[in-house]
Amino acid sequence: MPLAEKFVDDFFIQFNNGNFETIYDDFTDGRLKIGQEKKEFIRLLETVQKKIGKYVRRSKEGVKLDFLPMGKFFTISYTTSHQQGSAIENFTLRKNEDNWLLAEYSITSKELILK
């Protein structure tokens, strides 16, 4: 779990710095890349930052570990605070050798819809 938490820390550092392309290129698993084009993923992160701002803090809401035929998956859910709003963010990470990579990402925030 500490490596998964560090992954999320690093994700938010890149997010706050606007390094959305780096997140897609270096932080995501092939499963995410198959399901979402780079342009779409970058646009999603740009929109999140534009509407609710940079990440400020988070509170862990839940964790789930799955051992599946296609690998080990760890899902962490957070309530996050950003500069101009809050969200529920879910990170599904897939174990890749000694690292975790982002296999799935989702965010829910009323501010994303209303702003």
C-alpha cells in the first residue's frame, strides 16, 4: 500500500504542475491507454484543473485489492479538495513488476458540471 499511496502523491505533483502528458506517458498502464486516447485523457485533466483548480489535500475513503488473471489491481478512493472545489477520485492501479501504474481513473464533482 505505501507504493500505491506514493503513486498517488506523484500523480498529484504532476497534476499540479500541469504535466498531463507525463501522467499519460509515464503513469498509465496499457489498459487505460487502450480505453482512452491521449488527447482525451489530457483534456480531462486540463478541464479538472481549470474548473476546480490544483489539488490541495485528500482523505482516503476506501481501498480494494483484486487478484485477477490479468494482474494485481489496487483501487483507492479519495475525497479530494482542490482550490475551487471538491471531488471523489478513484485510482485503479495495476502492479507492473515493482511499480504501480494507472489502469483506470475516474472523478466525480458537481463543480465540474456546474462551472
